Amino acid sequence: MVDRQRNTAPGRLRHPGGRTHSAELGEWRAVWQRDRNRIRIIRVRNLAQDRTVIAVRDLDTAPDLADMREQFPELSALWDVVRRQFWEVAG
């Protein structure tokens, strides 16, 4: 089970300059945005437990996919879904 939080200030997340994407796998959802050639993770949420584990307001401080793989290795299948979506969008 993942129970790490980071910058979970309430309110609407704003990420100018790009389209956000959502990847779901099982009870997990990751919202991400392309930042040049990087994948920035904006929000990670456990839908079954109604719990947000990552939420950032500033795209510049959002962790990239490699960071998330290191911080949350137990969600590697979700990160694989995000990576596949990225290549579909970038393709």
C-alpha cells in the first residue's frame, strides 16, 4: 500500500501550456502532462480508498516519470501505462 503525500494543497490544479492526460490501472489513477520530452506526474490517486497521494500545482516542481518509478516502484504497471500513453501522444 502506498501512503506517501506531497504538496496536497486543496483546490483546483492549474497547469498552463499543455493538455493533461489520465491513466488508470486497477484502483489507481495518474494524471500527467507532457513537458517538452518529459512526462510530468501531476496527481496520483487511489480511487478505491478515495485518497490522493501526490498532487502538485506547479508543473516545474512536478516529478517526472523516472522519479515516480523510484518513489513508487510498487506502481510500476501504472507507470508503464503512462509511458505507453506518452508515446501514443508523442507519436
